[in-house]
Amino acid sequence: HYKSKHFKPSHHQQYHSGSNPVSSRGLSTRRELYERDFPVYKQPVEVGSFSLDSRRRFFNDARQLRYYVEPDKEPNFDLRDGYKDRFIKRDDSVKEKLDHILRWILANRSKLSSKSAENKSCALDVDFVTWRGHLTKLLTTPYEAREGWLLAVTRFRDTLYISEVETEAARRERENRTGRHEEMMYWGYKFEQYTCADTVHSSPDPGGVVNTNEAFCTVVQTRLADHRLLFSGEVDCRDKDPNAPGPPACYIELKTSAEICTPKQRSNFHRFKLLKWWAQSFLPGVPRVVAGFRDHDGVVVSVETFPISKISHLIKNEQNCWKPTVCMNFCCDFLSFVKQTVTEDDPSVVYLFSYEPHRDVTYSLHRDSQYSFLPQWYMEEITR
Ligand code: A3P
Ligand code: MG
Ligand code: MG
């Protein structure tokens, strides 16, 4: 599905007659409107990476990148081990917005702006800057019946910056998690510790501390139709084979999921889990997900690899299932809607786009509000 070189205009803009997805109400999220040819999505190129250490400090390098070590056929990893005494949890009430990506941009400007005569202001040569996770939410929106989202957008020197705002519902959920849910959120990170080593030649250390402040992030550039994108996303680990292809093709996404025992569970896994897994990894060009299937007590009983390119075939037997083309076309149309809407080029102005399940995407405009997110240090340095 990646297009490597040339822009291929879609000759079949199969909007059903009289059903333009944009109306006075906003942007429609109805699936039928997005069932047309797959849009051009260029092979994502890694333009850099950065690391966040155990105290969430930024480093313009790959020091936190880990190496995947294939587990045993019958792993028996106990994901509950260490939850009480060897776990340092990131404070998720701290909202970092785009700050780490903006730091990366300042440290790597020469890779992004062409200092040509036409580009006197040294603007970035991209249309959108955002987190991969925000784009994942856009891709899954036509199928999202439970959780809404809020995305703040600011146009600054002709680049559109997209930063998520936590919804009231999400804040309430975060503040009212059960003990069981808190512990289950740890399981995914514990699985990473069982399967990742710090260096090419070392082994995983399940006796160590799990610190969820630590992260390795790739920064990729790509294009969706006529939208030039720059985004960053966390990467769990890479293939340790030195002959593996370069990034992002050597990267591996790790996941845990409840073991599948019934046809109903299999169907739900295809319809809901694989949608999220596909969207998250397809965007940055990460080619495979390694899944640890665990029982009710958090013991991993099997491990399976899912190549991202095979997921769309795996789900074809499900009736009424999600479609990659709907995800990508919706995202593309949302970005066009944002370009059309966010006209005022001013860092103190935020257009707040809002989605509630089964509704259209709408927006509101905010000047000098709590929603402004581009920091002074970024605007000062980039305009230099
Ligand atoms: P699982 O994916 O195995 O559930 P990621 O998979 O994106 O690398 O994230 C690592 C882990 O962080 C997840 O492991 C999960 O435990 C936790 N996590 C990520 N996103 C989350 C979310 N929205 N809510 C709760 N936990 C989340
Ligand atoms: Mg991760
Ligand atoms: Mg993961």
C-alpha cells in the first residue's frame, strides 16, 4: 500500500452522489463516505530519532533503543512480577503536548527547511507536525464508538501543529481507574522487559526496574495525498540482526492481549485489537507486531508475530469489519478540512476539533486561551 515515488492522483473520487463529507455541521465520520481507492501514502522515511530517559529528559539520539530477543515457544512470563516493588510509573497527569517533537525540530532544522529564495522565512517544508498517536486516533475514528477526542490545531509559519487535549471523559477515567486496570497497564511494559535487551549482545533482564518514563521515538516524514507529514512515535525495539533492513523496517511493535479461546473472542480480536495495532504501526512503516497472549492471571502463554501487511487479509473473513482504506481516506479528508479551516497564522490562536462517537467532527476557535500549546522558546528559536 505504500507508494514509493510518484504522486498518483486518484481517478475515482467515489463520493456517493450528493454526499460530500464536509457540511455546515462539520466533517462526517460515516464509514460509507470513505470507501474509495486507497489514497497515496508514501513509504515513511525516518529523518531522525530521540530518547527520553528515566526522568523524562530529552536526548537527540537513540540511547533508549532496545533489541528484540525472541522468547521461548512456551514463555510463561509472569507479567505481575515487580508491579509492587520494581515499577516507576510516568506521571500521566503531566501533559507534554508537542514539546519533545519541537525540541527535536530545533536540533535538526537543517534536515527540514530548504533555505531557498522562495522560502525566505525558513519555514518548515511540511504541512503537519504531530504525534503518531494522534494520527492513529484519526485513522480509527470511523470505527470508534466509545471514545471521543479533542485535537488542538495552530497554524504557525504555514505549518499546522496538531496537539491532543484530554477530554473530560478521559480525565475522569484516568482519575478513577480500578486497581486491576492500573496493574494491567503495567503488564504491557513488563512484557517489553522480558523480550528486550539494552544492547545487541546482552539479554533481557526481568529482574530490573520497569520505568515507563523511558522511551525511544522515531521521527518520520511521509505524504498522505497532498499532505506532507512530520510525526514522531514511540518504538518498542528493533531486530538485533545487523543485516536487518534500516529503520523503520527493522522496528518491532510489542503488544499483549488476552489469550483467544472462543470464536467470539477471535472475532473481537480481529475487529477491535487488530484495527488499533494496524493503524499504529502502518503509519510509521513498522512492519511487524509481536504479540504476547496472556491468561487471566497475567501469564504469557504464547507469542505470535503479525506482519502488518498481512493484517488486512486476516480480517477479510469477518463480516462488517474495518477497512484500511476507510481509515486512510478519513484521515486524509480530516487533514484537508483542517487546512481549509485553520487559516489564521498565529501561535496564540487554537482551532479545537472535536469528535464524539456517532457525530460529525466540529470545531471552535480560541484566542489566548488555555489551549495555546506552542511554547515561547520554540517560537523564538524557530523565527531566528
Ligand atoms: P499493550 O500494548 O501490551 O497493552 P504500546 O503497545 O503502544 O507500546 O504501549 C505499551 C503499553 O502501554 C501497553 O501495552 C499498555 O500496557 C500501556 N498503554 C498504552 N496505551 C495505553 C492506553 N491508552 N491506556 C492504557 N494503557 C496503555
Ligand atoms: Mg510502545
Ligand atoms: Mg507496544
